[in-house]
Amino acid sequence: MGVTSKYQGVNWKKDIQKYRASVTHKGVRYECGTADSERDAAILRDKKILALGLDTKKLQVLKPFNK
């Protein structure tokens, strides 16, 4: 099992030496990809949340722009 991150849904995968991101919605886990940094993995997760049309309150790095 990977080491947890300061970002929800991101963990360190020792075997591949990268951070992996995922998001779960209604019991379905969506893999978001891997990245070299925690922040980049969190951005991948945020992009998946936006692509799936999920609640933007779950975003951690990419915050919605309010007019």
C-alpha cells in the first residue's frame, strides 16, 4: 500500500516511485494517473473531477473561478 499524501485521493507508490491519484464517486473508483509530485497528481485528480462533472467542492488545487 502507498503512503498517504496531504491531498485526498493521492498516494505515493513506492514500486513505481510516483504519486497516484484516484477519485471515487457512487462506489466507482476512477484512476486519474500518476505524477512525479503530489501537487501534479492532485491536479490530475481535479481534472478527472471536472471531466466527470462531479461537485467542484471536491477540487483541491484547481479552484473554480467566481465572477
